[in-house]
Amino acid sequence: FSQGSSCCKMAISPYIAQVEEALAEAGVTPTICISVVVAFIVIYLFNTYKGAIGGKTVHVPRVEPPQISSTPKPTNVGKDELSCDDPCRGDHLGVVKMLSADEVKERIARARAAQEDWKKTTFEQRDVVLRSLLDYVLENQKEIATIAGIDSGKTLLDAHFGEVLTVCEKLRWMMANGERYLRDEPRAPGLMAYKKTWVEYHPLGVVAGIIPWNYPFQNMFGTLIAPLYCGNAVLIKPSEWTSWSSMYYEKIMQEVLRRCGHSPDLVQVIPGDGRTGKALIQSGVDKVIFIGSPTNGKRVMESCVENLTPVTLELGGKDPFIVLDDADLNQVTSTALRGVFQNCGQNCIGVERIYVHESLYDEFVDRFVGTVKKMRQGVESEGKTMDCGGVVMPQQLNIIDDLVKDAKEKGATVMNGGKRKEGSGQFYEPTVLTNVTHDMRIAREEVFGPVALIFKFKDDAEAIRLANDCKYALASSVFGSASHAHKVAKQIWAGTTTINDFGVGYLCMDLPFGGVKVSGFGKFNGPEGIRDCCLAKSMVADRIPFMKTELPKPLQYPVSPKAVPFFNSVLRLVYGNGIFARVSALGSFVKTLFASAK
């Protein structure tokens, strides 16, 4: 504590002195205290990070990464091919063949055959697969991040943040908690006290994941880990814009499965476009997980209707970031910058709307804009670090530019950027807009790019109203003193609200993740996310096997004339209001029972 801040020391010194005095009287030495603290830490780590600290593993040799094509970008790509390109450098990466509808059905058949054996595996065997995968990711993290960066235009740091870290934590959490949430779960039988009731969680079969282009590694593995651990086979249809890296990631997963003694057909990548995705959905899969836009999410739902296939939808956000009048600007500014410009703004839980109290507004804008002007954007190379990368999808540049132009025409002020970056590559300059109002398209539509919108508010009520005035509701952040921020956070309508931080709710894997309104429905992560990949089967059995249950005589066929009076007395006996009502009902019950027996 001697190196803590003066304010902190002043606040806690009296309590420290009391603790030290009490410990001295009890004869407890500092060594004992340290030993107890260390013991608690070890126990906590063992319980929380089981599997991530250590576990049975199988060595998986390095999978050769894809090579960048040495040929120029083809002018005419076949109708069954995808041309893959580096969005930052413009290099042609290669061509990936799309699967036909018949090939999709064949892949599903192979997955279903592999799943028959996989669903019989123990949780220990599944832990070995995840631990081996985690070891591989750790050993090859830079290579994995580099491939993701090339294919999706992100910086190496953004790739480690958004691709590698999230997958590692999901693997760790699943090994530590997956079995606990998938075991048979006892439930209370209620009125049927003589029965034993429980829920069993069974794998569904084959789960399809249709994922976007912003995080090719995380979106693929973040989607497949839970259903695979539940005993399902998983087919991943990646975005056509990041199929190049997805084929490499498929090889990694299949090599892990093969080395652990399981069929590589358990996880397969299904490359293609929207037609391929539709074929996948309508070819008999048992569940669909979709991450993308509301427009495409509705199309996916329409395709799922034919077979009544259950679906989980994560459809993006327009996340508010509220800075209350008692917020710490030192923390807020740096966090807001990361929230807006992480992965060049191509982040489903990225900060899209910043609401700042009028007392802090000017200072916040000065600090925020001052940093943005120093940000470096471009192609990274050895020894050359960038803060902001490129935009993956060419059409997205047009969407961003149209929204910014509309805002400028309606009175928004451009404090930085506001246009495409000159030169080669798909870059949009880090942009800051002030004087933004809710009648502008940019305040209501998802930008999905490096654009900060800064609004001013007068009081908490206005901040809450503005934050909730949006069709999206995926995540949100509120900054201020703990009690103040918590009071406001409770009134934000969103799938996740983080107090005095940004985006970490997704890394708290025990929490369910998902949105409301047009941000979708269904959950990733947490027990809700795992069980969403299962058939939750209700089970009922006799509590004591040799005690058989028979219907009372009055209720058996042919029905006795006393059946209704008997049943009425049973209802009053069980649900009567107060002891006297139930005693009276008991008399009627006995009388009716004996009368029926005669």
C-alpha cells in the first residue's frame, strides 16, 4: 500500500491499521497472511481456469498457412468460384471453389455420420480436443493473427485482441464449465413429490454456422466451440470475403480432430455465396447460427421456416456509450477510442454513439479528436505499426461514405476524416462527427466503420432516452461513479450493459451474449449459449421404483359419478387458502373416496 495513491491510502489506512492490530493480537504473522492469500489464489485459479492451466493434450504439428497467389487478380472468375483479395494491399490471395447444393448435402451426410461416434464421447475426450486446439493456437498465434489480418484488413494488435484472445478464453471457459452445464440437472417435481424429475441435454445433430467477414478466426471458432462440445457436428459457411483464411482455419481444426482420434468431418467449412448458405439451411441441418445484418437475418429466418429449423441470430448493433457528469475522462477517452476504432469500427459491439454530458462535452471532444488526429492508418509491415486498418468489403466503403455525406448535409461537423483515404487499398479515414442529431441516418443505421458520433446531453433522463431511441439493442456502456452509472445502466434496453468499461462483457464467457430488437435473439456464451445447442429433454420417473402410481378409483374408466366431487375436493385440499379451508377439504376428500369405494 505504500506505493498507492495518496487518496487511496488516506481512505483505507484506518482499516489497515485495525486489521494489522487484530492480526498481531492473534499471533498471525505476515508470512501466514501471504500463505493464506496465495492458497486462495491457487484455489480460485484451479476452479476458474481448469483445463486452461493444464490438461491432457495431443501435439498437433504446424499446419502450413496459405500462400498468397503469385498470379494477378483474374478478370473473369468462374460462377462457382470466389476471388479472394487483400483489402489493404489489393493483392490477389487466391481462388476458392464454391460448393454446389449437391455437394452441400454430401458434406452434411458426412458430418452426420461422424457425429454418431462423436456424440458418444466423454467430456474428458472433448476436453482433450479443446486443450489440444488451445495449445496449437498459443504456439501459432502470430501466424493465425497474421492470416486473419491479411484477409480482413486488420492490424496485428486488433487480430490478437479480437481473434486470438476471444477464442482462447472461450476454449478455457468451455473446458472449465462445459460439463457442469451439460450434466443431467435435477428439477423440483412440485405437486408430483413422489416423482423424480430432471433435464437431460442431448446434442441436436448437425449445426450450421453462417458467419460474417469482420473476424474470420473468432467468428468461425467462436461459433463452433459450443455446439462441438455439446456433441454436435458443425458446418461453417464463411463470408465470401474471407474464405481464403477460413479454409486454413478448417485445416487446423480438422488436424486437431484427426490427431485426437476423431473424424475430421465433424467440422467442415462450406465456401460459397448466399445461394450456398440457403442450400445449407434447407438441406436438413438441425440448427442454424447466423451472424450478420438484419436484412440477411430475415432471409435466413425465411429459409429456416420450410423445415422449422431453430435459429440463433446476432444481427449487429448501434451501441451507445454514455459519459455521465461524474465520469473519469482519463479512462473514458482512451476506452471510447478503442471502442470506436477497434478493427476499423467493424465490430458488432463497437461504439457507434457517444453521449457526453454537457459539462464534460468540450473537454472530451478536444481529447478525443486530438488523439484521432495522431492515429496512423495503412498497411502494416515489419517495424511499421498502424492504429487502424482497412475495410473488408468494398460495398461497405460506399455505405460508410453515404452515411457521412448525409450527416454533413444535415448539419454535422466533421472534426477529422470524413472521406476515403487517397491511394490504394480499401481505407476510410478515422472520422469524428459532432453536432449529430437523431434525425440523421447515421444516428440510426449501423455504420460498421471507423466513425465516431459524439452527442451532447443535459441530464440522465435525456441520455437514457437517446440511448434507447434506436432499433438496435446489442450492447452498451455507461461511465460515471459506480452507483450513478449502475442506476443509469439498469434503464438501458440492450442485451449487455457494461459499467465503466467497453466490450468486456463478451469476454465474461459465463454471461449470455445476444441482442434484442433487430439485433436478434438467442444467446451465445454462458449456460444459455451452450444449452441452446442441445435438446433440453424433460425426464420423469418414480422416485421409489417399486412404488407404482395408479389413478384413484373414481378417476378410472368407466368414470364414477363421484369423479367430479372427488376431483373438486383434491383441488381444494391442495390449493385451498389457509389451514381451515384445507382441513375442510380433507374431510370432503375422505368422504368422497370412501363413497366411491363402495
